[in-house]
Amino acid sequence: MDYAAEIFDQLQLLSNANRFNDHELHCALRFERAPDAEILKKSVVASIAAIPVLGARYVDGARPHWTSLDAQDFARAFVSAPTLTEFEAFLVSRIDESVGPQVAVCLLDAGAGAGAVAIRMNHMVGDAAGFKQYLDLLSMIYSGLSSDPAFNPTPIAGDRSIRGVLRRFPWSVRLKSLFLQTNENNRAGKHRFPLSEDGEARPFIATCKLGRQRVAALKAYCRARGATLNDAVLTAFYRCLFRRLALRSGETTQIPIMVDMRRYLDRSEEFTSLTNLTSMVVTEFDYRPQERFEGALGRVKAILDAKKGAAIGLNGFVKLDLAFGILGQRFANLRLRSQFANPYICMTNIGILDPARIAFGDRRPSDAYLCGSIKYKPYFQLAMSSYDGEITFSVNQYGASDDRHRIQLFLDEIDAELPKSVSGDDAQGATATAG
């Protein structure tokens, strides 16, 4: 059976063609008691059967589409890794969309009951919010099969297009966003995160974790100032970036952030289709060398609050809908391939992975994080996800060993920049200085 390729399916394919990223989503789950291999494999197969686009391969051309695989091909989506090295290599590898399936799961059996699960999904079929919904589904299927070998999940085969979001807005609002939010996306910016220009370019994921007590203190700090964790992390990101770029007082830089457009749907939490519904909005901030963190946080919060009140993220959806509607798929793809400018630096908040929902029977992860695509140089993205009261920052990059070291130090700088108490007095780097 064939399924039409949606706009974002094709846009994500261009991300790899234009050497922006590998259009792959990545997740790692650690367990004190590893899931049962045979039940996990059956769960993966059942999840692919339940979501048709996962059990398909991509066919490019004048009319891009997905075509169904034979059910016997689903089993190759599950593998086991006998060593940590093989497990980590799996985590940063990518799916061939022309072969499928579009999800892959690897079980590491570390012995003594411990283990880990790595899950990858082709970004063409779903965004990070959809990936989280898939994780919930996979966990639910595993739990169901643990108690009933005949368990069969309800199919997930709803509308994958962006039309559901666009229908929420009258044409007057769409046109307003088109003309008044022209700079909200498709901007590359002039600044680049300093990465090596030569040498090897191997994929890696660099991470930094904030523990529960640290996160609780940071949340209290934000609440006392009417801000969100996202506001605080973006503020720290800017301040650390100013130092890395050695900007002069008054200079500005931009950090685009991702926006989950499910916010505009009536039942955004209900999993009815695996799709991409993520847009982008550009934030711009100026460097004030003597400003303390709290003052910068207030300014960042004001910027984001203003954008939230103006149909945030809608501009990109309207542009893409018009481009594909007027030009058609072939010419819209050609135009995007030559003119779409990806941002050099960006940030995404993937949100919360719920321990109550990601439970494989009685085996719940002791640690978990989810991150997005691996960027090709010179592109750079900071991601954050939360699990069980902890936050994991991650940067996915194709780079050399010195790039990994440089990025790890930068993640440590963001950690140090974030306030550690409600007062914020003990926050390292209270004044951002170039250097």
C-alpha cells in the first residue's frame, strides 16, 4: 500500500541532502533490570504494524511517497548488541529511508540484569513530540504482551499532514503571520559556533546532566521570577554563546527555537498519528557585558512572551503550505533545496519523558534522554529533555575529537551559568564577560 509523502517528510529529507543534519531522532534508556529481549522484539514488530508509515520505505521522485514493506521485514528493526561499543555505534547511526523500517531498536545486555535500550526514528516520519508518543506506545505494547501474548495495539493511522493545525486559524490570521512574521524562520544568521574546519567528522552525542536537587532549585528560581525553565536555559545559552563568540557590547546574535504546533490542536496529548508538527521561531538578543543573569532572564522572558502571544510558529507552516500548494511538490522541493537557509545555531526543548508512561512491564528506566538529529558542521544545536526530575542537555554533532571536547566544555559552562539557588547569588558567571 502507498501513502503520500507529507510536506515535512520531504523537508526533513532535504535536511540531509543539504548537509544540515542526518534527519534522525535518538533515545537512550538505561535499566537496572533489562527488558526481556524476545518480548521487546515482539513489541517493536507490533508497534510497526500499528503505525503504517513505520513499516514502509520512502520512494523519491516526481510524486514522493511511502510504500509498505512485507510484514516479515519488520523484525529487522530489532537488534541486540553484545558490547557497549556496538550499542553506542548503533545509537549514532542512521536509518536508510529507502529501505525501512523507519524505526530501529537495540538492546544492550550488560549482564547481572542491567542493560540499556537505544531507539532511533527517522525524523521524516515524526518529530520529537511524536517520538515521545511512540516511546509511550512501545512501552504499553511491551507491558501488554508481558501479561497477554495475544495483545494487539490499536492502530495509529490518522492524518499526518499540517492541515489540522492550519485549519485552526482563519485566513486573516494566516496572512497576518505571513506578512508580519517574515523573519521568524528560514534565517541562517551570521554567527557560527566555533568548530574545527578540518579533520575527521564522526557522529557523537555529548551530554551533561542536572540532578534532581539542582533542577528543583532552578525551578524554584524561575517560579520566583515568573519565568520557565526554557527561559532560563535559553538565557544561559545566550550568555555562554556571547563569551564563546567574543562579541562586543551591544552586538546581537540569534538562536532559533523549536515550537511544537500541537499546542493549537484540541487534544494535543492524544496519539492519533505519527507526524512532524514542529515549527521554528527566531529569537534575537543583544550582549550587555555588565548585566547579571536575572536581568538577562527578564529580557529573554519578555521576548518569548511576546512571541507566544502572536500565533508563534504559524509563519513557517503557512509558507510551506503555500509553496507546495502553488508550485507543486517537484518545484517546491527544487526551490527549497536551493533557497532554504538553515540556522547555524539553534535550540530545542524536547520536554518531559514521563517515568509513569515509559515502563516496560515492571521494568522502568533508571535514566533516559531523547535528542534530535546529528548536525553536520557548521550547524550546532543544544537540546534538552527531562526524565524523573533530571535534565539532560545534549549536542549531537559530526566532528573531530577536539570538537567533542570543546562541546563538552560548553555544556559544562551552561551548567555553571544556570543559578543554583532561589536567590541566584551562588550562580557561577553572574556577569557575562567576553573571553
